[in-house]
Amino acid sequence: MNGLRKVKVEEAIGMVLGHDVTRIVPGEFKGPAFRKGHIIRAEDVGAFLDLGKEHVYVWEAKPGWIHEDEAAAAVARAVAGEGLRFTEPREGKITFLAACPGIIKVDVERLELINMIDQVVLSTLHNNRPAAEGEKVAATRVVPLVIEEARIREVEQIARDGPVIYLKPLKHARVGIVTTGNEVYKGRIKDGFGPALQKKMLHYGCEITGQEIVPDDPAVIKQAIRGMKDRGVDIILVTGGMSVDPDDVTPASIRELGAELVTHGSPVLPGAMFLLSYWEGIPLLGLPACVIYASQTVFDLVFPRLLAGEKLNKRDIARLGHGGLCQGCQECRYPACSFGKA
């Protein structure tokens, strides 16, 4: 292999080991005594000899070739954008960590181009997946101990127009809730949306500035929505009355306000009756009843992206159909599952 030279172990002090050296204790242990990339010390010589290694292969730099650690660092610098931090190289691998809570953004087409380059590896979590601070979101390495520098230059060329992976941080939002329904307004049943959304807002680090419960009266619903805007909220959530029944007036009330309707309906289950609109620059969402009882719904796919400052369109919602079927696992593992992953 280019850059590797066989030398006596006694002469290898200060040199970089070019391969793993395995230690085996029958019935007890089998694993690396020394890993490739290890800088050989005087005190290591006896251990090598005890393992039957009188000679080792060491790596020496040659023009046009670079070490795996240097190569991984170059790839990481080229492809990563804001919101990420890196681990130190370990056996040629560097892991990308989320520097804060956010949404992972991946240019999937350019990611594929990079992985078409022989002996270069870049692995990520899914595009638009939420990530917690400190979570692993990507990793890169090269396959051999040394690699042609030209291949790393190819990566840099692919990434020249911007990052291949970055993290959009979640912003704190002030949220207003308008809950509709005669049965709730008259006290015949207890409101379930408030407690469910309170729990979700705590999870996302958002503040509920108020919740108003109103009857199924379009004029009152519109007045309540205007009142939330007057409070200076960043996002308005309207709950209840989102089905297509004739007496469900919430969607019509939102339209009558003059909101820009993106969609009433989504290809996500649970969450088919979801409504997304924008009214005077404020995201205005209509939430179906599934938000009360289901652990994860279309709301959990859309809301974090709004917190990241994205303005979603009809195609964004349509794309949620691929991966939009929640399997309803007995123990919810979201986002470490297929839900919402295209």
C-alpha cells in the first residue's frame, strides 16, 4: 500500500503504526493490542515482541497521499455547516454532533455523489429529522489508512456551493391556543388539547401565552384568533372541529380570516385532517383530535420545522407521505424510527 514500509520494531519508535495488531488470550480475550495510527513508543517494543511482531508496517507520508485522520478532518470541514461540532479523529473516523437542539438538513443528492467517490464514507441521519443537543447526526471516514489527496479534493469540489449537512437551531416561540367546540365550551366534556399541547411545548422549549376555549361560532373563533395575534404570539394553534362534517366550522373560520391556506389534509397517519396556513406572517395551524391521544402525529413532523424558521409549502407536506405512516409501537422510539423519514 502506498505510504507503508516494513521496519524492525526496535527501529519504529516515533513512527505511525499502519495496521491493527491483535492480542489473543485463549478463552479470555481477542482484540486490538495496538490500533493503526498508534505512535510507537519505546515502552511498546517489548509488547510487540511478546505478540510475535518483530517487524511492523509504519506509515510514511508521500506526495499526493494523506493519512486517514487528516483526510476525515478535511471531509468534515468541507461538508459541514452551522449547528455542528466534531469529535476528535479516532481510527480515521470523525463524528458530527448537534451543537444545539435543531433540525438536520441534508443535501441528499450531493451526499450520494460524495459516497460515489471510492474509499470515502459520509453517513448521516435523515433529512429534516429533529436532533437533541449532543446527538450524533453524521460521521465520516476514509476506508484505508492512507488515501489519495485527489479524492478529498473531489469532496471539496462537490461541497463548494454550500454545506452538505447542517443543523437549523430551534427558536423559542410564544404560542397561542384557540380551542373550539360547543361540548368543551359548555363544560360537557373536559378539554384534552390543552394538557397534551402543554407537554409538547415543554418538550420544544416553547411558551404558551394563553388558551381560549370558544363555541363553534365562526365570528367568535375569528375574534379569538385575532386576540392571540394581539398578544404577540409567534404561532397560533387552533384545535377541534377539523373534520369534514358540516358542523365543523374551524377550517372555514380560518379561511374567512384571509389566511393563506397551504393545505387542509396531510398524507400522514395519524394527522390526515391537519391544516396549515399563514396569516399576516404567523403560522396558523388547525390540529386534529389525534394530537390528544397519539404520541406522534403530523404535528410533530411540522412544528419543529416551523421553529427552525422554515416556511412550508404544499410540496413539503406532500413529501411527508413517504414515511408518514406511524406504526403505533407499544413503546414510542420517535425520532429513532421510520416515522417521517423519506
